[in-house]
Amino acid sequence: MASALIALGLRKGDRLLVQVEKCEAVLTLYLACLRAGVVFLPVNPGYTVAETAHFLTDAEPALALVEAERVAALAAMGARSMALGAFLAQAADSSANFADPDPAPDDLAAILYTSGTTGRSKGVMLSRENLASNAEALLGLWRFSEDDVLLHALPVFHTHGLFVATNCALYAGASMIFQRSFAPDAVLAALPQATVMMGVPTFYTRLLADARLMPDLCRGMRLFISGSAPLSPATHAAWRDRTGHAILERYGMTETNMITSNPYDGDRRAGTVGMPLPGVEVRVIGPDGAVLPPGEAGAIEVRGPNVFGGYWMMPEKTAEEFRDGWFVTGDLGAFDAEGYLSILGRSKDLVITGGLNVYPAEVEAALDDVPGIAASAVIGVPHPDFGEAVVACVIASPGAVLEEAGVRAALRDRLAAFKVPKRVLVMPEFPRNAMGKVQKAELRRVHAGLFG
Ligand code: AMP
């Protein structure tokens, strides 16, 4: 494949856009790009042609590999595009003798576009060193070996499925059970052959909802990992009760690869994302720019070989997101006395009500403990008196009937009055992105008029 890319005229630093359904060839293409010095640019196949136009104009890929039915539409937008099948046929006929461009650690390996729902999606530039350093750190921490079998049901256009999962397995020489998407039937059937699973929290909640999830299915498993969105302590506890396994929660983002992880040995604390990875520095900063001590909440900043080089063609935006060489994640959090980090939400999701800060994660944790609540999302909604009011969006457990007054009363014992939601909205589901992340901006938009 690397030979075919070079024969097609792609050179070091050129971008290869790949927008196809999940298949093994995506991983081989990623490796071929590393080999050829070409920048791998995967795009969610669920994006429409119109949505894909942004990546074409922004990244100007030298070639786009797509499903056969999309070739014409991309060509009409001026992109050089080719069906994946045609490319694979050409690669099969390509010579194994070609000149390796011999890339350097600082060279770009990939551009991943952020899944941001506000503003335009930004291209995150990741170097070979960014990816390699993170894979090496995770490999040791999570004890990957060639005996492992990773159950892979994540998308491969996002950092979690593409880099965290794949790089660990490849670096270790492990095997993968590669599933096209997350389907409980297929995952439950494959669990007995697997040793490790990486998932987003919705994988775990959906498996828990299935009566077939039993300890016996997990007999060969040594590790369940969760990330990309907060895993509720209730889910952590339910998983432990049902399977005997404590899910290991870790934290990272596209721009930084993985930042922190709960320990392999030792206490995996629910509601925390553990400690910084080896070689990665994390600090929590207050409003005045001072580093905060454990127990105090502030802005999470990261520094290390894992941190990206910048946003593609956006030097000003990049400069805004760094402070003295530290990347400002946009997440809020606090360390505890033992060095475990807790994520308290995105800074743009912080609710300021009557001048007081309310961290959504704290209210969500309290809500998740109320009987009958299966999931919660706390947002700030414009309010004539308070500026913003705390509003809880909740999903009821199967069969449970939730009363707004009852939920608020249950919270009053646990939270200061200003943190108790002014309204509790029961809904069947939350708007979520491809990684299962709740789209709070969408919830805020829909409920903006709640208080007139
Ligand atoms: P993405 O770049 O799409 O991977 O999104 C990164 C963001 O996901 C982070 O900045 C966090 O807000 C969130 N995130 C990732 N892992 C966790 C976690 N374990 N707990 C809470 N939030 C998380």
C-alpha cells in the first residue's frame, strides 16, 4: 500500500483522506501512510458529502479513498478520489521495492478533525513522536503483551479506536477481534475469546442492560478500559457486581492522546481518571493563573511528548490554546490528596448561577445516585434572576417513573441549594455524537427558552 501511494504520486507531508466503513484496510492504510511519510486523515463515513467538503477545502488532500458510490460526488467537488477497492487492487499489484522516505519523529503522522459541535471542526496535527510516545506509555501501564486479544468495536476515525486501541495492540504484537461497530450480540459472543476490551461508557451501560452478561463470559478477560466520556460511578459499581471486574477509566483527547489513567495494580477509583501517564505532566490552574493544590478545582493543562503540534492552518487558534508551553484542555478538574484526577466537565459547560460556580459533574454524580435515574446531563440555561439556572436532563431507568419534585427533594440532602437543579427534565435519550458523548450544546439550544 505504501508503494502504491508513492506510485500514485503522494509524497512526504501530503494528506490521504480516508472515508470508508470500518474495515481492516483502514488500519493497514494507516500503517502504509506511516511508512510512506504520508499524513493519514480519516473521516467519519457517516458525514454527508456536504459535510465532507470542509475537510477537502481545509486539508487539501492529495488523494481521497472512499466507498465506490462516493467517488463521483467528491470528484465533482474537485477532489482526486478513488474507490478503496480499486486502490486495494492496485496495491496488490505494487512492487515491494520502493524508496522509503525515512520520516523523522517530528514529521506529521496524522490529522484528526475534532468532533466539536460549535464552530468549525479543527484539524489536529499529530506527529509520529506524539503517537509513539503515548503508545509506549500505555503499553507498559496496561501490561499489553503478544498474548493479548483486544476486542475492538470502536470507530477507527477517532483517536480512541484508531490510536489508543490499535497502537497498543500493534506495538505489543497482540491480536484483535475487529468488529464493524458496537453490537451487544457480537460483543457478548466474542468476549470469551478476548483478554482486553476498550470502550466508551455507553458500551458498558448497554452490555449491563443485557441479561446475558455474566461472569462466565469474562473468564478470559484481564482488563476492561473506559474513556472518551465520563463513566458514572454507578456503572462502575454495577459492572463490578456483575462481572467481578473494576473498569479502568482513563482520560485523553484528540489533541493530547492519553493524559491520565487509573492504575493497573492498585485502586481503580470510580469517578476519577487516575494519574498522569509516565512522561506526561498535568496541572490544575486557578482563575489568576496560579497552580492549585489538591482538592481545588480549576482548568486542566497538559505538557509532554503526547501533546499535538497545533491545529492545521490555524496558528492563532493554536496560540490561544497554549499557556507557557502547556496545552489548555478546556476541561475542569481537581486532583485529590492521592493524586487521582477528577474531571468536572468542560469549561464551557460550567454553570454560573447567581455568581456561583456549579460543576455539572458534581450534580450529575448526585443525580446518578437517585433511584430510578439511569443517566443525567446537567446544563446551564439562561435565567432572568440568576443569569443561568442549573437544569438537569435525566433518563429514567426501565420501569421507573420520575417525579420532578421528588428528584429535587432527594438532591437537597446532598447538595447546597444553589446546586440543586431548578428544573428536572425527563427525556427518553440524549443527543450524542459518534463516541456516545452527550451533546450539551444541543441540550442548551433546545431548552434555552425554559425560563422565558
Ligand atoms: P475527543 O477529542 O473527542 O476524544 O474528546 C476529548 C474530551 O472528552 C476531553 O477533553 C474530555 O472532555 C472528554 N473525556 C475523555 N475521556 C474522559 C473521561 N474519562 N471522563 C470524562 N471526560 C472525558
